Amino acid sequence: MIPHVKLQLGKEEEERVIEVLRSGMLAAGSYVQEFEDEFKRYHDSQYGIATSSGTTALHVILEAMGIGTGDKVITTPFSFIATANAILYTGATPIFADIDPVTYNLSPAALAKAVKDHPEAKAVIVVHLFGLPADMDAISEIANKNNLIVLEDCAQAHGAMYHGQKVGTLGKASAFSFYPSKNITSGEGGMVLTDDPTIAEKVRILVNQGQRRRYYHEMVGYNYRMTNIHAAIGLEQLKKLALYNQKRIANAKFYDDHIVNPCIQKPVSPPDRKHVYHQYTLKVKNRDALTAHLDANGIGYGIHYPLIIPAQPAYKNLATCSGTWPVAEDLADCCISIPVHPALSLSELTTIVEVMNHYR
């Protein structure tokens, strides 16, 4: 079986974790501080605040930006549900704008329409889906004209670049995830990046139970801290990010060059962007037939996402989920991701290509 995802953890991560265990300082501490410093330095960002997950990173950014009850935030209907859930956590309402049929990211045209329909909207969460940066120039232009705060969801795009600039530095603030399937992992964890000192300060207080000084709580906050154990893993993984991304990009190019099946639509990577291929996602007409074919040949796969967010049962009573998002709905029915992780061998890549080209 060729797995869809395979963790890349070595002795460096083991040694760092043992170091933390022997120190006796397992909760948030110096390793978290070091991880924050290294991650913000990698992105040339002013502030980095570690969190317990990508979801909590999104949540505290929205609160720090002043998003709350009665506000509206525009985002994509085609993402992991955490993107929209974070909006609901604040008491705000998600407004869904359809995706681009080529990049699968938020469509600038759909965003413009959503702003026209909801001129009171306060912010937009842009997801860089599957490792491909969204069209940030067009999105930022619309946002600037309509006083929308731009927040980047970079959970799947560590190291991706738009016009030579790393994602996570293109909006007011950004959120990253270090879940085990991501381009780098800390086991669980997230990170907030921003150049805004006010947002950074409030985020840091919010993730630490609303306290700046221990037992002096300035606001109602959360226990969203990262632990030293998670940070130790993240520190060693960050050192390997460039190599991991290089391998993902090389694997994707192998697929681009060798998958020639006309039944399969391969992903795109516009020349002004660096795609880091968190997923290599295809469109097919009969996904059930392809999954059966892959199962029969021992090839792992992922389906992201079979139900768009507005169609989720948990969202059925939300008034803004009564519309249609035809591009996202179509993609949900026909997309599938094949292995692209850094551990793939040439033999495995060749096998996957042969299996894909024999699919009918």
C-alpha cells in the first residue's frame, strides 16, 4: 500500500522531545518562544504567537481584530470546516463566496459580489488551498476598496509564495496549522503571524487565559497555548521545510509530466505563485470508479472535501447557507488527492502514474 500521507519524523525530533522531557518544563516555555522566533524569522514577520491548533489561531485573530456578534466575515465554502467555525466562535456570521474553477481558491469575482450583497462585512478569510496561494492582488484590491480586513488561512501552505512573497505576510494577520498531515508538523499546534503590534499583543493575551501577568486576567481568554513538547518537534520540522517542499514540488512535476490520462484534470500552478502541494488534487468525472481502481491497486488517496461547508448538517440553520455555490459544489463531487508527500520513491511515483493512466 502506498499511503496518501506519511509522517517525516527523524532522530532530530526525538532528541529535541527527550530534551524537553528531561528538562521537566513540558508546558509553554522557552521552546515555544524559540519556535515563535524562528517561524516569524522564516517569514520575515514582526510577530509570531504559537497556539494549540490552526483553528484556535484563526479564532484568536478574529477576536483580536474586534470581530464579534452581528459582524459578517466572507470566506470560501470549500475548505476544512475550521475556517468557518472560527467565525462562528466569535458570534459573527460567515458569508460564503464561490471559488475559482481553475485554482479552487476564493474567486475575486465572487468576493466582489458578496461584498455588494453584504456591504457591512468586516473581513475576509482567504484560504490558500492545497498549498496554492490565492489571487491576493485582486482580493486585496477589492478588500481595500470596501474596508475589509484580510486574514490569511495558511494551514495548507507553509512556504508557498505569491509574487515572490511568502503567504502569511500578505494580509493583516495569518494562521498556520501544524497538524500531522501538513507540510510540517508539531503533532498539534498553530501559529499566528502579524506585523500589527496591537493584534499581536491581544492574541498573546487571549491564548493565555486572558492574562499578561499570571493570575491577573485582563479579559476572558482561552487555554490555547502550545506546549514545549509540540514546539520542540516544530523547531526541527521547520529546519526541513525547504527540503520537504522541494520534494513535494518535484513529485508534483513528475505527475504533471507523466499523467496523460484524458479522464483526469491535473492541478494548475500559475507562474506568479509557488505551489507547495500540501495536496495534489485532481478532478475526475467518476470519483467512485477511480477510488475503486486505486483501492484495487494499493494506492492511498484523500477526498477533500465531499461536502461544502454551507451544506454541512451543523450549518443547516444558518440563514447565509441557503444559497448555491456551483463551482464549489461541483468540485466537492469530483475531486480526489493522490500521494505527493516527500517520502515517495521514484518506484512509487512510477507505480502511481501507471495506475492513474490505466484508469478509465
